[in-house]
Amino acid sequence: MQSSDPRHFFETDAEIAKRERREAKTSNTYGNLIKLKSKILGAVVDSRAPSSAIFVAESAGSVRRVQVDGEGDTRTVYRGPTTPVSCVAVGGPGNKTVFAGAWDKNIWSWDIDTKAPGRKYAGHSDFVKAIVCAKLGGKDVLVSGGADKKIIVWDVATGSKLHVLQDSVVNMLSIQDLVVDPASSSEDELCIISASSDPHIRRWKIRLDGWEQFAEPDPATPAAERHTILEHETTVYKLVIDHDGDEVDLWSASGDGSAKCLSRIKGFTTDDTFEHGDHVRAVAVTDQWVITAGRDEDLKVWDRTSGKLYCSLEGHYDEVTELVILRGSAGSSERVCSVSIDGTVRTWPLDKASLDAAVEEQKKPIKPAEEEKPDGEGLLTADEEAELAALMEDDD
């Protein structure tokens, strides 16, 4: 097997310093550490256990259910793809199906309970990078976005393509994320919002018999028409709908180093900006906090009301790819779960006393790590490592 160890190849001084810094962090157990053998490229909450479990997309070509409490049960694995899985979603009839978009250009599916493989959805001509499930006209639908710059709407039951969405006005690059906008959706019309490797955010109206891109008055020039939301300078990686807020605002995370609240009542213009300082891959929001994370490995927790940084949470030693809010059961607090290219799942408290305790814990010396011997499972080849690095840098 071809080595993927960077020490077996030429490294610049900067690359060596970066590797050594990360190696020094590998033994920390901050955030109730769960260590997997594969890079984690995406995650979504398990809607049947929203306070304690997530599904993760692994570079090893599988989806894994992770129980974050107790012993951290990771034994439930959904296998099939032979290429990395980049995104995961839950939906279908009764929300009993887990879907996964993969580098092999397909979307795979499994029965959550039995792990039995379901239908495979083939239609993209490049990596599938984002998927989301919804209901439309009484049908279960799946919406996917790929590196082929296309958004495809699928009938979950039949596997047939209902629509292929592309922007005919502003050049749309590789799709990065998709979300359902419930405030603009109805039983017969679905509103999807997309983010891509260009700085434009797009809104789409989808019906069973057709689709169209939103075209609205430009808030800056009401006489002009606007086909996209342009509030960032470069790639938009993540979109989040604030379901708990009165206005159901849209949140975005970008390669320009910022996360923004885009106000619905102001035509999705910027209401608040949080300057993380490096590429922001993920953003999560609660009533009290805004959490950002990305290339610099740390989670930053911001006071939502004041906009000030409350604390930084250290632990990850490679890029953070997703943040998932775990909604507390009755009488318990919310938590945020972070996943990373470093192959770890970490769960952080969001009450102030526990956040303060986590920050104090980070000040203690880290015990040196014992060198682990890789067993080959979950490792990428050198070519796949290079491909993944290129994907993570595709906005530069």
C-alpha cells in the first residue's frame, strides 16, 4: 500500500512546523473525545436521539452512528461505497433511511434499523457534496448538490430525477451545502437554499411539475432584480436556518473568515458578522451562543447578544468539518458536537459554568501521546489524501 505519511515525502519548513504542532495536540481528550479510524467529512443529528447521537460521513467509505454519551458506541456502520463519503442525511418514509453522498458520484441509502442497503441514486457527474431530505406534494424527495455544479431533485421511492437545477444568470460553482427553508416552503412548493464555491447564495422554488430560482427586488436598489444573495467575498461552506428565532434567519459560514446572520426581514442582508479569523467551515446557533469552527481547528463560542467572543475550545488537531447542536432532553442543557478531519468526535457543553470549566481544563499540560501504529483501516492513499486536500482548498 502506498504511504500517506507526510514524513515520507518532501515537506517545507512551514509544513513540518504545522505537522509537529498537530502531533503535540493528538493526546488531548478535551470534549469527551471519541476517536475513529477515518477522517470525518460531515455529520448530522440522529433525529430519533437528538440529544445524544449523530451520523458521520467517513473518508473510509461508510456512514457511522456515534452515540456520544457513555462508552461512545460507534459499532453501527453502514457500508457500501469504496470511495470517501462526503455528506449524510436522514429522511425517506418515517425518517427511517440514512442517505450518503460519495466521491463515486452516487447517493447511497440504508435502512437505519436493519442496515440493509436501499436504492442507489446515480446522476451526478462528479463528487456528491451535499444532500438534504424533504417532503413535496406528499412525496419524499431528496435534493443533492455536487462538484458538477448541479442540484438534482430525486423521487426517493422511485429513484427518478424530478429536476436538475442550474443558475442561468450567475455562474454557479461546486455545491457546498443545501438547506430547506421552512418559512418559505408549503405542501406543494419547497424552498431550498444552496451554498457553493462561489460567494453567491441561491434560493430555489421547487414543485413537482417545475422549478425556478428566486428573483427578488435588490434591497440596495429596489428597482433592480436580484437572483442571488451576495454577502460574502468567497466560498460559502455552510448554511443554517435558525429554527428557534422569531424571524427564522439564515446563517452562513465562509472561506472569507466570517460567519454571518442574514436577516430575512431585511432581504437576507447582513445583520451580524462574527470574524472567526480563518476559513469558517461550520456555524451553529442557539438562543445564547453562536459557535464557529473551521481550518484553524478551534471552536469559537460567541455571545449572541453582544457579539463578543466568550471563549475558544481547543482539542481538534485538524480542520473541523461540521458542528451539530444536540438538543437537551427535558431538564438538560444543549451541547454542540464537533467533527474533524482528525477523525475525532467531540461534545462540548453550552452552559456557562461547564464552558468555563472546559477552558480551565485546557490550561493544564497535555500528556505526551503514545505513537499509534496504523492498521490500514480508514486510511486514504496518497492520491486520495491529495484529492481531499484539493477539495478542502478549492476556494483558494
